[in-house]
Amino acid sequence: MPYKERRKYLQETWGFKCTCSLCLASPGEREASDNRRMQIVKTRDDMVKSKDEGRHAQTIKLAEELIQLYEAEGLKPLLAEAYETLATAYFSLGHLQDAETRAALAVNGWIQYRGADSEQADQARILLHRIQKWRV
């Protein structure tokens, strides 16, 4: 959410005024963050559509852009999904080393933010195992 929406949501839902570093940042920094966050929503939507349509090269491009935006915003818990999408797209194109690297990053990300026994971590492990079987 953009800054103003986040502040309103937190005040109305949880009853507090956030004092995190982003909320206390300068107006210019908050505006830049809001712009990145709006770009995240658009890029993620475009990536999902591209993935669903089987446009693997475009999916890779968008997933890489999304990773850069997540990192710029410090949204590390969201990286695992993008890495898993990258792994799937690279695998579909036969780029097995790239697929394996991204699948391993997805597994580690899901474990870190959802837990080792999470469904997401299990699905990423299955993908990693499939990729590794093809590499042999």
C-alpha cells in the first residue's frame, strides 16, 4: 500500500501511528517508495499473466524486475515467489542451471519466511528435485 493508505489502515485497524523508518522518511523518499510499490503491483500482475500465457522469456524479464523492486523496498519475504516463478520459466526454456539456482533460492526463501514444513517450501522442493533429475 502507498504511505497514506498504510497509515490510515494501521490507525483504523490497529489503533497506532507507525514510526517505522519508511513512515518517518522524508516526503521524497516516501513518494519514491510509493512509486516502487505501485510498480510492484503492476509488474507482478504482468508477470502472472505472462506466466499463465506461457510467455517464458517475458516472465523471466518481469520476475527479474520484480526482484529488483522487492529488494529496493526491503520486501524480502516476497522474493521466494518471484524466484520460484523464475525457476519454472527457466526450466520451461531448458536453462537448467538457472532454473536450479532460482529454485534453491525459492526453497530457502519459503523456509525462512513460511517455515520448513510449509506448503510453499514443499512445492519449491518438488520443483527443485524435478530440475535436478533433468540435469543428471
